[in-house]
Amino acid sequence: MKHLVAEIINEKWVKEEIEAERQKIGEPRQKVIDICFNSDSAMEMETEMRTATQKEEFDYLFHTSTAKPLFNKIYVANDNEKVRFYTGLPAYDFLQNILQYVSKFVVRKSPTLSQFQDFVLTPMKLKLNMPMQDLAYHFEISRATVSRAFSARMVIFAARLAPLIRWPKHEGLWRTMPQCFQLSCFWQQNYSNNRLF
């Protein structure tokens, strides 16, 4: 019962509000006066501003980028900190030496990447564990191209750079190993000849 009474009162209030708004429509309003400006010049200035803004937006939307991809020789040249961060190699000269050594064995060359970009893509993936799609965005190529380049370079790296990896001797590992591993019977019995975990 209370619900029904509340609805009737609410309907009555809504009808009164609608009627009040209808009456306001017919009433004369106050006029705005004392606005002084030259309407022709204001309209021209507004039109010019709007046109300039639209032109800038249009240029921005349809501008074809001529910028080079971020990762090229110029970006990392003589900046050992960037080389260390992106590839894990100690210096730019070291990166160049490895590039020259490995490039002799490259059979397939990428039509969309420079030789340097094709090379540096693999250490970047290995060091930073970057997703293939992220690398594709950085180098402005497709994900499939990144995958093909990475797979091809990994085979070459594994074959040609394996002799450069220095594995520690068993005694050296034992000296630097935490005691919890040294004291483990499981370690001594099963993994005494292994170098990696």
C-alpha cells in the first residue's frame, strides 16, 4: 500500500515539473547585450585556427614515417652501456668483432633488415627475453620475420660461437658453490660431472 502511494505522489510531482518546464518555454528570456567585437574578423580568425588545427591533425594521421628503426648502428655506436644492456656483450667493439666473424657464415640475408639489425636481434632476444612481437615493433618488421631471423642466427651462433664459451673446471665450481650444495649427498652421487643446473 505504501508503495502504491509513493508511486502516485512521484507521478504527480513529475507531471508538475513537466508543466513548469512548458510554461518556461513560452516566457520571454533575458537578452544578452553589450557584447562588442567585429564578427567578421572573429569568424575569420576562428576559421583560420580551425583550419590550421585540422591540417595539423590530418598531417599527423596520414604522415608516413621516414624515421629509421631504433636499433641500428648509429643508435648503439660507441655507447657501451647500451650495448651491454641490449645484448649483454661488454663493448661496441666486441659486438662489431663478433658481427664480422659470424657474418661470414650467414647464407640467408633479410631484405627488410640491415646486417647489423639482423645480427643484434638475436642477442637482444637472448639477453632481455623480449617477446617476438616486441622485437617486431622495435625493428618495424613482421613477427614472422623476427622468428625466421632469430632461428637462423641461433643455428649459426651455436655452431660458430660455441668454442668461445669457457666452462669452469670442476674444482672451480666446487670452490664457488654454496655449502648447502657441497654437503648434499645427492649432488656428489648424481651430479658430480655436471657444470650446469
